[in-house]
Amino acid sequence: MFRDKTILITGGTGSFGQKCTEILLRNHKPKKVIIFSRDEYKQFEMSKVYSPKQFACIRYFLGDIRDIQRLHRAFSGVDYIIHAAALKQIPATEYNPFEAIKTNILGASNLINAAIDQGVKKVIALSTDKAANPINLYGATKLCSDKLFIAGNAYVGRDQTTFSVVRYGNVIGSRGSVIPYFLKKRKDGVLPVTDKRMTRFWITLEQSVMFVLENFSRMVGGEIFVPKLPSMKIIDLAYSICPQCELEFIGIRPGEKLHEVLISKDDAQNTIEFDRFYIIKPHFNYFERRFHEDNGKQVNESFEYNSKHNTQWLNSKQLMEFIH
């Protein structure tokens, strides 16, 4: 479905955006791939790998999702948008809350309005497990963003733009994740670990991109897609990366949970389970007719998808294969 189409990626110079660009150029024949981001140096570095001279379809647009006028111009002629731009470092967003709100919430609102006005066909916004039962500002802003994108389908009117959300857990090897940090600290012989009980969901960059791209053909608008992911204890992850290292337990940092949630109990009544993923349907009753439940089943009313009671677990061998 991406052949001869124009795809724009906000935050396109990030880990997800670069991997998504790689896969689109490798597996598809898009008309254009537009990298929309605000950092000119990161665009310069990315253009060394994906040069417009080598890949005639690629474009680099400087801009900020806080600037709705720039979004209007950038979205002209765009078929599909993947919204990956966000402020996501928890300590930074806790200390600079209004900046997170401007980007993660007001920026999402700008994107929704500009996409509708420019007749973009489909938009998928990236979410996070931090948005389910949030306890930090980043999670709260992403929950609000998710709600905005879902509700965007209600005020599209007669236009054809549809909005959906993809929510997943920690990305193995992404910039800012714990794995590159542990690999860097390995040479010191000591790995700082927050709590030996802590668990997290894990997904590779390639898996996250493929799941997002798959859902462009699956989406009807208003749903949240959640992949089925393995969990792993942080302490097991540390031992896998450096078995001989000493562990230093530093305690949970402000805004962190012991275990993450991808689907809360409150969303169970609207959740359908499929072989490889879940769909959280919107609460709007008039969307019901748009959903096809073929091969899907309603989850139990007490269902909660969390990293502690997960049925899938990542072992050390699998983790090291992903890293290398």
C-alpha cells in the first residue's frame, strides 16, 4: 500500500524514524519519504546514510510540530503520517513540564488539525506503555495525546482522514534505553540497577516498525494497537549483558513503576485479542460498526496486560541475539 505514496515521519531522525526509513526504502517503492524534525544536525547526519542523491524519494523538512503553519505546508500532498516526535525523557519532562505539554499534547493537536485540513489519508501515532495508568508527566502527556488522536476521528466530518495509535514497550537498543547504557557501563564492572523485582516489556526496533506499517492496512480509525511482547526482569537483563559485573541497587527513580502496563483493567471491556496483538476499541459507540472482529475474541473483564504477569518471557540468549 506504500507504493507511489508519500509518507511523512515526524521525529524522523530518531531511532524509530531511521529504522522506518530503512525499511520503507528497502521493502517498498514510495513516491516520497519525508523526514520532518527540528534538529538540522541530526538531519545532516541522517542524510549521509540516506542521501537524496542515492534515494531520489527522500526529503528532509526542518520544522516543529508546535508550529501549525509549518505542518500545513509540510503535509501538502502527504498520504500517510507516522507520528514519532515527542519529548520522552522522564527526568527532563518532570523538570520541564510545560515543554512536554507543548510538544506531546499541543503538538499532537496541531498535527491532527493540519492532517485533516490537508486531506492526509491515514495517521498512526506512536504511544508508550507509560500512557497506561500513568504516574509521570511523560506518560500523562502521551495518554492525553492518545485520546486526542482517537477523538480526531470524531471531528473529521466528511473528510477521509483516519487516526489510530500503536502502543508498545521498551525498544531494545533505542537511543536513551537502558541496554546501551548497560553496555557502556559494562567496562566499569558495576551495573546500576533500580530494583531486582522490576520488569519491562521489550520489542526490537525492526519489530516496532513492522508492526506500525502493518497496521496501516488494518486500521479503521479510533483503535489502539498493542503487540504481544515478551517481558524480562531488569536484573536478568543486567546479568545477560555482563554476567561477571557487580550490581549496584540504586532504587526506583521518581516517575518509575516496578511493572509496566500496556492494557489496563479499565480497558478490558473494549479490548479484542488476536493471535499476535490486541486492539483497544474506542469508547464511542458509533464506531462499533467499523470494527471487524474476525479471528478476534473479547478478553475477560478482569484482564490486564502487564509486564509482571505476562505469559511470554525473554531469555538471555534471545536478548543477546537482538543486541548483536
